[in-house]
Amino acid sequence: MPANRNALIRYKTLDACLRNRQHKWTLENLIEKVSEALYEYEGIDKGISRRTVQADLQLMRSDKLGYYAPIVVVDKKYYTYSDPTYSITNIPLSDSDLTRINEAVEVLKQFKGFSHFTALNEVVQKLEGQVYSTAQKSVPVIDFEKNESLKGIHRLDELYQAVIQQRALRLTYQSFQARNSQQIVFHIWWLKEYKNRWFAVGVCDGKRYVMNLALDRIIAVEPAADVTYRPNQQLDPETYYRDVIGATVSPTLRPMRVKLFVSQLQAPYVETKPLHHSQQVLERTKDGIVIQLLVQHNFELEREILSFCEYITVLEPERLRRTIQQRLGTGAANYPKLPLPPEDVTS
């Protein structure tokens, strides 16, 4: 891997261009794309020289980085890969690579059990699974939940870089309720994932309240270079989401005590996988358990309860109980009785 971060950005940009066979890439086109990427990710506005891009292409062709990229020039003008399936991201790991990664995994595993490093556990497991499957030439032994066709997921790195580099973005966004899209200047403070769906969390320019923007509703992204980034100075994500299930937080709603009856069939599941960290068991009977949550009333709470359908009954508060009852009734009404098939008069 190149030690220089700028070089890695250049290689990844060139790779993305050469894989895009919908466009014919001249050297000037490639120089322009690399310059745009360096400005977007590193704020470098002086552009890139012709000689540097030519050297990068030659280096990608060579064995120095292990890429052996099949870069060809068509009609003495247009650059592309001779193999349409090739990408520098598909390079197989060498034995020495596997050894180094294995050593890194062993080091990371030592941090398991320390509260400050609990977030590393899943990363370590993913690395262990990948190293094992690559070394053994077998399928992975751990399969994590994923949705590779999730709309908007390709913007995740771009938005992440905006948070790290503290850059405001100009977004074209259309919520599910809106008839038309709108353009907003957005200051992203962090990225939130809930049930394999991603949200950009921050504030609109000129506004004070925090917003969640679903990545699958973002139509376009461009830098807002003329706007000074507004940093997050007071909100801690862990505290911000403490009283909710999901990603929707109201600045005005106080958490309420929600009492639920869980039937015996689903009680073990709900006990071993709590709906919320505040969950407590108040009562046990032969028919099930009564649990209590301290949460805000939001859409995700309703959806979580509805996902258990006939196995969970809302006891308190009354407003939530009526809401769930109404939604269950609406759902049941979507299943009218089908007409009986006509009698067979030929028999």
C-alpha cells in the first residue's frame, strides 16, 4: 500500500475512472478527475501535473504495488482496463499480507474486554473471518448482516470525509413525504446506522435543531466551499440516543414509561435481546412477562412493537396502546376475505 495518502487517493480515483466504461477517458479527463478528488478529500486546489498522473498509471501497471493493472490505450488516446472486471481493490492478499493482517488481528484481540474498545470487537471478527477464508480458500465462517443493494450507501465514505475534514456540503434531498427535492447546506456531525439503514446527522445552515437525513433520500452531493463549517460543540451521540429506539430523536418529548406484556413464546427472545437498554422485567407469569421501557414515543418504537404482532401487548401508556391497536386494525383490514372459488358443475 502506498504510504502517501494523496497517492492512494490518486490511485483509487484512476481505478474508478478506468472501471467506468460508459465514458472514454483521455489523459486530460483523468488529470481533471484526480484534481477534483484531491480538492474534495484533501482541500488541495493547485491541481495535479500531467507527469504525476502518467507516473501513477505506469506505477499501477507495474509490480511495485502488486497491482499489475491491465491499463491500455485505445485509439492512441483513451485509457481503460483491457479486463472489464479488473479493479485494484480486487487484488488477492499475498502470504506476507495475510501474516501481517493476522498479527494485527492478534494485537486488536487483546483490547477485547476493555469498555473503551468494545467497538473493535466486530471489526476484529470481520478481519478474522476474512483472513481465515482467504488463507483457507474457503467461504467465510462469520456472515454479518449486509444489504449491498442499499440505495445511497455509496455516499457513505464521501459523507464520512466531510465529518472528518469538517466541510459543509450542499445536498439535494427529497424526503418520503416531499413531492419535490430541495437543496440545502448541511453540516454533518456524525453518521448513524439503524437496522442496516444509514443517516447523516447534523444541522442545516441557519437552523438550530438537529436533523436526520437518510442516505437513500440524498440525490446529489457537492462541496459548499463558500460556507464555513459549523462544528458540533455539545452533543454526544451516545447521550443523544439514550432515550430512543432507532434514530429519530425529538428535542421536546420526554421519555415515557412503556409497559408491555410479552407472551411466553417470545419472552426468552425479548429477554436475551432487549428492545432497549432501559428494559426491566416487572412481572413473570405462566403466560409471559411484563417489561418496562423508558423511551420516547417515536416511529421506531411503534415499528418494533408491531414487528412482534400478536406476541406483544401494550399495557401503558394509553395513547401508545390506542395507536398500536389502530395500526394493527388497519393492517388486518388489508386482508379481506377472498371470494370462494366457483363450484365445479362439470362433476
